Amino acid sequence: MEKQQENNPKGGVRMDTKEYYDQIAKDYDNISYSGKGGITTGNEFRFRIVKDILYGLPKGKILDAGCGTGKMLVYLKENGYEASGCDFSEGMIAETRKKVGHSARLETTSLDDLSAFRDGEFDIILALGVFPYITQRSTQEASYREIWRTLRAGGTLITTHENELFDLFTLNKYTLRFFKENFGIAEKLAGSLLTNPEKPINKDKQKSGRDFIETIPENPLTYPQRLHGFENKDILYYSYHILPPLLMDDGARQLSSQIEASEGFDRHSLQAMFKCSAFISIAMKVV
Ligand SMILES: C[S@@+](CC[C@H](N)C(=O)[O-])C[C@H]1O[C@@H](n2cnc3c(N)ncnc32)[C@H](O)[C@@H]1O
């Protein structure tokens, strides 16, 4: 299992992923779905879009990998799916258990070790808001291998990712990282072109999850070629921002939410590709 930086939760630096989720497990639904934690969240929209995607697929046996506190599992159980969940955080699994009791099989395990599950056991595997936290490429690869093994031929994999192209639009330290990592432009030079190369900092109103905990974005233009053997079926953008995050006051935030909620934008458009901070990938195991 991957170990990230050891850090102090309150000190404004990033924490180890598992430790973080163990600590926030009891508050996760509040923080992550209501926005009450002050973090911009597209999770509610993600939940809705994934439900629509599932609606278009034959009902089958599902694994919710990185199930968190079990919001999706509750939905799946209520709607007649045979659903199982796994997560490497005991705290998150305990919260899920409170909601689903023993109606769903739950395993405390990391995505790169799904040995609790059989080859080809699932028709659909979900990993919602999980891959951004697997920051080592080798652990990501092992996770995709395990998903491949436990998914049946023709099965569907639904994952979500931070959108690296959004960083071009944030005009902050993540834009700096984009230019450094993709074009090798020196930090100092790229930073001098930005007004806020240090921002957001932990105390900023505009902070997002990745300011607390290390995450890794994906470039949606290259992701389909790096799908570890899965065949790309679709990419849908979500978590729409009408303005770069540093300029987002409460009004802009509300407007973004309204646009997202009204389904009033094309999730495949060029605008969405740059103005949405996350995307959903739908892929198939073709053998
Ligand atoms: C942002 S939460 C998403 C939870 C849930 N899927 C949802 O949509 O609400 C990320 C979850 O992934 C879990 N996680 C992160 N990395 C993991 C890994 N390598 N293996 C298993 N679970 C992991 C965390 O413990 C946490 O519960």
C-alpha cells in the first residue's frame, strides 16, 4: 500500500491519504456532499451522472472500489443491484457498514489488492474519486490490473479523475505545475507570468481537496491511450466553474452550481474540457 507524505492535519500541509480518510470518516458526507466543509465539491453531481450511466447499462454485479462512506452502495442496494464495496480506510468502511449492515459484502483493502474477489466476478466496477489519490503510477497500474482481473469480459469500468486541462484555467500554483510538468518550463519563468503563483494556500476560501491531500490529475486527451488495456467508451466532464477558482465569489459559485444542476451545458464540449475540474471515464474490458 502506498504511503504518502507524513504531515500534520492542522498545519496546512498535506496528509497521508488513508490517515486523512480515517480521520474525516464521520464527517465525510457533510464535507464532501453538502459543501459544508468549505471545499468546492462536484460529488453530488458526480453521483447523479453515474446513476444515469448505470441506468443505461444492464443491471449486474457491481463492485464500488473505494466506496468511502457507502452513499453509492446504499443507492445500489435500494435499486436491486448485487453490490459489494471495498476501501482501504477502516473508518470509511465502518461508516458504510452502519448504512448497509450486512446487506452488502465489504472488504477493507486497497485497490491494488483485490484478492478477496474472484476473477471475472463483476459486470461493473466503479472507482469514484479514488484514482486521484493513488499518486504512484506503479500502484495505479497494479490497481488497473486487479480491476481487469475481477471484471468480466465485456464488463464496464467507471472511474473519475481530476482534469489536468482545468489547471490551465486556474491561473494559480496548479497552472505553474502544468507548465512545469508538460512543457518543462522553469518554475520561476512560468511563475512570473502569473499573478498568484502561490495560491491557493490552505487558508484560502478557494481551497480544494488537493490542498489538503496529495492528488494526481489526468489529462483527458491522453487518458484513453493509457487505459491499461480497457477500451475508452466515453469521457464526460463535471464540476463546472464559470470563472477560475481564484475569482469565484459566492455568486459565481452558485451560478456554476445552477448551470451544473440544470444540465445546461454539454459535458463533451471544448468549454467543459477546460472549465470542469473533473471528468468521468467509461471504459470496457474488451478481450
Ligand atoms: C473522495 S473519497 C470517494 C468515496 C466514494 N467513492 C464517493 O464517491 O463518495 C476517496 C475514497 O477512496 C479511498 N481510497 C483512496 N485510495 C485508495 C486505495 N488505494 N485503495 C482503496 N481505497 C482508496 C479513500 O479511503 C476514500 O474512502
